[in-house]
Amino acid sequence: QVQLVESGGRAVQAGGSLRLSCAASERTFSTYAMAWFRQAPGKEREFVATISWIGGRTYYADSVKGRFTLSRDNAKNTVYLQMNSLKPKDTAVYYCAARPGGMTMSESYNNWGQGTQVTVSS
């Protein structure tokens, strides 16, 4: 079981930026695909972005494409979600997820963090 700890969430004004971090406990982190999901109040959890374990390929939800950037530092067992041009509709709890092998946009990740709150005010 991989322990995931998210950080970086806070309140910010529209147009601002935040960087979320997700630190993993597993030393084989480099072989895990990583992803971010988010859940807004009263809504279902939705996919945000994912990154492959090798090659650093990324894929984004259309709603964040061009504004969010996902990266990973395998030496630090950490992934980063850089969020720019934030909008009120980005307000949600953001969850980090990990799975061995290939990346996916589905929720078929077997390791999840506890989430970090991002609040964007207009």
C-alpha cells in the first residue's frame, strides 16, 4: 500500500496560481502512474490529470488543459500539479492517486490520498 500525502491547497482569488504536491511513501514510486482527481461540493469526483510512470507522458481533462501542468520528480517520490489561471469552478477537494503500471483517466487507482482543499473566489 502506497501512502500519499497531498499539500498546497488553500484559498486563492480567480486568476491566481497554486501548486499542489503529492508525496508518496513507496520507493517503487517511479513505476507508478499518478493522477489527480477533484470533487466539488455536491458533485461526483472527476478526473483532472494523469502522468505515466515512464516517459512522463501526461493527459488532462479538457476543463484544465492549457492551465494545469502535471509533473513528477521520481527522486523525491513526488508529483506536482501546477494550476494557473484558476477559476471559481476549480474549487474542489483535490485527490492524488497512484497505481502500478499504465495511466488511466478512470478511477481504477488503488492508492488515494486524503485530499487537499482548493477554494477559488471571484
